[in-house]
Amino acid sequence: MKKWYSLFIVLALAFVLAACGGSDDSDGEDNASGESNDNAKEEKGETPDKLVMGFVPSQDSDTIADTVKPLADRLGEELGIDVEGKVMTNYNALVEAMGSNQVQIGFIPAFGYVLANEQYDVNVILKSVRHGSGTYKAQYVVRADSDIESLADLEGKVWTYADKGSTSGYLFPAYQMMQEFDYASGTELESDFFGNTIAAGAHDNAAISVYEGDADVATTFDDVRTELEEEYPDVMDKLKVIEYTDEIPNDTISVTKELDEELVTKIKEAFLSFNEDEEMIKIMDEVYNWDAIDEASDEEYEIVKETYQKFKDDIEL
């Protein structure tokens, strides 16, 4: 009887131990599953309750904010998420806001996109189309009554540009002149070739500085003069273009790396659908002179990356 009793105790203990072991394994599986779910969630990205679209000034900031509100509202309707349009002070402020995920969708020029991609893994999804093209050129604008006819004539003169974060306002013209006159850096170009330089804050301000005689040359997008005709009816006669840069990829619509891929796809599809919406394209035209929106890839901006690398340490934004 004792033997049977002892055998019963042993079997009972074995059963309990096996049950405990099974419980531990189950907990381990649960933990592994939890970690797996967390990783999957992290890989999937986030879908925030509100999206912020960031813009840089091309005109009065209050005007842009009012103009883009219907665009933000319409995008919000398409996505089922609140969308806010926010006007930043300059290109660099928008890049930093995307880096800290305070802005999730950025309307960024090519150079700003390169910086945002390099520093914060921001991804381009779309680009602007102007006059049927996905590229444009920067131009050099001088007074028509000046004796300036070529880039060489700019030596000792006053150069004005929007800011150093501008692709057409600074990056491409600066690099072109560095090559043309054999300067190793933008700093040397500004200090040794030009008499003075002015950061005007916007392309139209730069052109107006030349119009009013406060600067000798402005580097802007092509053709900034058309933006000024209403306020300055004689601007086409008073200002002339003496040179252009190489082709530059158009502005981007870019998104932060934190966003869920499915949401990014929906954002892209929503913007592309605006091509068929007269009201939305009119807004884009009023803000940035966009005629249409097209798909874009990082490879298209390689020329901007290469140009930036030539003097990246020289540009202090």
C-alpha cells in the first residue's frame, strides 16, 4: 500500500512540475508574441489623430495660411483625419519641424528635401509640375538699365537671394558661380567675388531689392517677375535676366519616417486625385504656382544631393 501511495505522490509531483513548466513556456510565448507585436507596430508606423502640413513663405504668411485651409480641410476629409496647414518662417524651420515630427507633411523645395532626407530620413512622395515640367531653372535678375550683361560683370556687386536653404535662390547659383570663377567655397565666393550679399527672406523680396536699387543682382526661380507684375506693372521692363542655371528638380511633397505606410499611400492618392479638382489645383497655383502634382522618387533629387555635397560644410543654415 505504501508503494502505491509513494508512486501516486511521485506521479502527482511530476504532473504539477509539468504543468508549471508548461505555464512558463506559455508565458515565454506570450512575451515573445508581445515583443513581436510591438516590433510589428513599430515597423508599421503611426497614424496620428492630426496631421500637420508645413509650408514655407512664397508670399505673406497670413495669406498662405488662409489660402491653404481649404486644401487642409479637403485632405482631412479624404483621410478621415484632422489636417492643419502651418506656415513656417523659412526652409530650415520646416526641415527641423519635420525632424521633430511636429510637421508630418512638408511642401519642401529640392534642397530642403535633401537636408530633411539626410538628417531625418524624410521621404519624398510627390513633386510639383509647372508648365508641364517636373524641373525648372534659377535665374539671375539685374536692372535693365545697368551695365551688367554676364556673370563676370557681377564681380564687386551686391548679390541678394531668398535664403541659403533655397535651391534656386542660393544652392544652384552659388555652385554655378563657384565653378565659373574657381572658388572653393560659397564663403569665398561671397567675400572675395561679391561686394556684399543680402538674405532677403523670399524670392520676390530679392527681386524687389534689385528693382529698388538696393542690390545689383537677385537669384530667384524662373520667372519671379511675373509674381510682381500686379504691384510693379513695369517690372518686366525694369528687370532683365542675364543667365540661368542647370535644370533643378521641382518642389516636393514629403513625409516623415514615422507615418504608417498605408497612411502615406492614402496621402499620395489623395493629392494625386486633386489633379482632377479645379479648386485644389487653383489653391496650389496661388500658393506655389503648381499646375499639377506628380509622383516622385528620391533618385530624382540626386543632382541636388551632389551639388550640396560640393560645399555642404560651407552652408550654415
